[in-house]
Amino acid sequence: MMPVNKTTTIAYYTFREATQNQLFVLTLIGLVCLLGVAEFVGDLAISETRQFQISLLANIGRWFLVITVALFVITSMIREFNDKGCDLILSLPVSKPTYYFGKLLGYFLLGLVIALSLSVLMLLYADTQALMIWLISLVCEAVIVMALSMLCLFTFSNITIAFIATISFYMLSRSIDAIQLISVSPILETNTISQEFMTSLVNLIAFVLPDLSRFTRTEWLVYGVNIDEMGFVLVQTAIYLTLLVAAGLFDLSRKEF
Amino acid sequence: MKFYILNSISRERPVSVVPKWVMAILGIAIMAQLVFHANTTRLNIRETLIPEAPSQAALNVLSLGDEIGISKFIMLWLQGFDHQPGISIPFSRLDYDSLISWLDRVLQLDQDSHYALLSASRIYSEVPDTDKQRKILEFVYEKFLEKPDQRWVWMAHAVYVARHKVKDNQLALRYARQLRIHTTSSVVPNWARQLELFVYEDLGELETAQILLGGLIESGEITDENEINFLLSRLAINEEEPQKN
């Protein structure tokens, strides 16, 4: 079935590119390897076997998804810019926002398929309800990474820099909570200007970062989940995605094609 | 290495070409993020439970070949447990078995670092719980035996803690003796190696202290004339004091 409007058409061809790049073959191989690792760990653990397996799958699976989508978004977009595919599309009666949303929707579908595949594997070890919530949170996390990757590419126009910036941002967002904790409560209260400056800087950074440490938590799968946690995840995703999309559109609007 | 620089899109148009609605949404989203963060920040204060440390092999794998780097991270993470914003968890509520297991891993990952032993002997030994103090001092003692000439400082501090904080003279004496026996005179200063002497003195066992001092002089470990005179005079004063009283 062919898509019916411009946004879905762009999304459709973006998604097709992923299938033709054998990205799903890579995903399948990755999942088989993950299954092997989970079973191996299951043999090693002398207690809490299921918890070990699910924790490992959740952790490695999340990193696999984030790195895969970030790399795919960046390389796919840069190839399109270099091949002048982007110029061609924008020479048609397609606006830049339509192009942007089409690409983002295509990448979102890709992320969704990978996340669903991972969840199917995890069904072997995890409780269904907790896994559903974990999956929604994972997709939210992935879509933030996708929009961020697009923004980094528009800003830096370079694969290496855009990827490093995306992953650094992601790691910082996941650990800012712990960094803040350490910075505001050192054992030595020296009260030096440098200490106060660093504490203020860390707090300032925390203000503009999404607190991803509260997303996709492995403890939900191991010890059960409180549905209230999802309120934070959904609202934070809505706000931050809007911010990233607006920033991406801002940069895209200023690009000279 | 070839970098794909996008010359074609590196040229930028003025900000005025950006649609007004994009600017408005960007502004609103930034404000929303600031407000949301301000209203939802909750530093994840952990309760007293320190998880059991993973095995050394697991940490080696997790370090990805950088054992020293991960040992520093673990140490920072560990010291964040007792001292957190809005809450100051007394050491007495920390699980010392788990704490010691983490300190042990940190030392195994970075054997030349003194940070873990400093924390053990100077910070975690300040707990007002003698059982926990004894545990942490025993840890310092065990680690001292692995590298006596490098870790003598922390053993010397353990003698002080045992003597003045735990108030267990026999324990202090045992540590002081081990400090003398296992260290090398050319590396470790004399005051540290003579701690046993001072503990005997404090215990009032002046005869034993004199015998020990004689042994130290005879073995050539104390050669400085002034130092010998000082130690002898201290013993003499202590011997006279009970008579005066």
C-alpha cells in the first residue's frame, strides 16, 4: 500500500532505505547474539537467574537501539545531502517542515520495529505488563535520540562530530542525576570559587537536559513498575521532542540548498 | 581518514528566514523544559543500602580494559552514599560488609591508589559503632599486609583509631606490632615503627617498652643519639610519675 500524503511518502521511503540497508538483518543477528548471551548468563548465575538475564538484555538492548538509530539517522541523512536527494525533494512542492517530519516519521518506524523485535525476545524472560511500559519508555527515549541526531547533523554537518555529540548528550542525560548528586555534596566542603562554579554549571546543564535516568529503567522489569512513572516519561518526551524538533526546523530553515 | 563535510549545506541563511511559528514553538519548548525540570527535579537520594560489590572478574569486564578509570568512578559513587543533599546518612546506617567489599574491589582495580584506604581509615572509621570500626580497621590491616611499605600510613592511623576511638589497647598494640614487624626501616619513618613502644608506654607496661627499645637500639634500627635519649627520657618520666602520685 502506497502512502497517501507527502509526509508519509517521505517516511515510507526513509523506512525502505533501512530495509534495503539490511539493517533488520543486523537487528536479527544482534537479537540472536543477545539470546545466546542471556542463556549463557543464565547458566552462570547461581541465583536470581531470570533477573540477571532480563537486566542484561534490557541494558545491552537499549544501547543497541540507541547506537543503531543514531548512526542510521546520521549516515542516512548525510548520504541524502551528498547525493542531492534532499535538494531534489525540496525542489518539488514540499516544504522543509514536511520533509523534516517525513524523515522523522520514517526513523520513528525504524526505531519502533527494532524496539518491538527486542521486546519479543524479552518476553521470554520478562513480565508482560512491565515489559509494555518499558517498551513505551524505550520508544520515547529512541525518538528523542533520533530528533537529537538530526539536529546534531544539521548543526555540525559531519558524521563523526554529529555521532559523538549525540552519544555524549545521551550519556550525559542518563547520568546527569548522579553527576549532580556528586557535585552538590562533596566530602570536602571547600567552598572555593571553582567548586561553586562547577556545581552551578552542572545544575545549569541539568536544567536543559532531559532526565533520561528516569526512562526505561531495568528495575521496572526486575522488581515491577509503578505506572505513575510513565507520566514523567511521556511529558518529558513531549516537551523535549518539541524542543528538538523546533531546533531542528530552525537549523533546517537556515540551510542553503 | 575522510570526513564528509557538507559544503553544500554549510552556508546559512539569516535567522529572519526561519518561520515565526518555529521560533515561537522553540521558545515555548525551552520555557516548558525549564519549568518542567524545576518542578520535577528529585535527586535520586539512595537509602542506606549499598549493594554487594560485583566480582572482580565482572568489574574487569565492565572496565573495558581501564581498571584505574572505573576504580575512580566507583570511589566517587561510593562516597556519595553517606553525604547527599537534604539528607546526611550516618555512617552507622551504612552496611559495612558491602562497603568493605566495594573498597576491596577499588583497591584491586588500582593497587597503587591510597584513596580507598584513606577513606577506610580516616572517614569510615569515624563511625560511632565499635563493631563497624573494628571491621573497617581489620580491612585496613589486611590490606596493609599486602603492601606494608606502601600502606604503612593507614596502618599507623589504624593504631591511633584503635587506641583513642575504639579504646582497645590490645588491638592498638597488635596493629602497632604488625607495623613494626612488616615494614622496612629504610622506607618507613622511625616514629611509625616505634608506635608499639608508645602504646606499651600508654598501657603502663614500661618494662616491656624498655625491652623493646633496647631491642630496637641493639638491632641498629634506632641509631640517632638524640632520638635514643628522647625515648629513654620519656620512659624514665613515665616510670617516675606513678612514684610521685
